[in-house]
Amino acid sequence: MEKTNYDLIIIVNNDYRTNIKGVFAAGDSIEKKYRQITTATADGTISALNAIDYINKIKAPNYTEEAIAG
């Protein structure tokens, strides 16, 4: 997280992963130019899909740390 003049924001990568392993963030809590319900909803969907992908990868029988590196 990072403190700005206005609030705390969460820094994420393109997959909405935070710097904490297995933690994703979306919507108005992340750093982005536009903050509105439409983009927050879309971000939440993308974050949820990436979280599902992450969970499926760590549950796979051939799981390795490299498989989930983002």
C-alpha cells in the first residue's frame, strides 16, 4: 500500500496481484486514473478471475512456485 495526499492505495500489477503472495485487489482501492463504478466492477471481475487461476495453479499436482510467478 502507498499513502497519497488523499488516501491509501494498493499497488497491483496487470493481473491485479499485490506484492503479497496470493492477495489480489481491485476497484477504487488500487492506483488508477479513473475511479468509477463501471471500471471498479470490471476490475473486480478481472481480479476474481486471476485469483481463481492462482488457486487452480497452486492446487495442481505439478505445482511449482514458477507456475504462479506473475
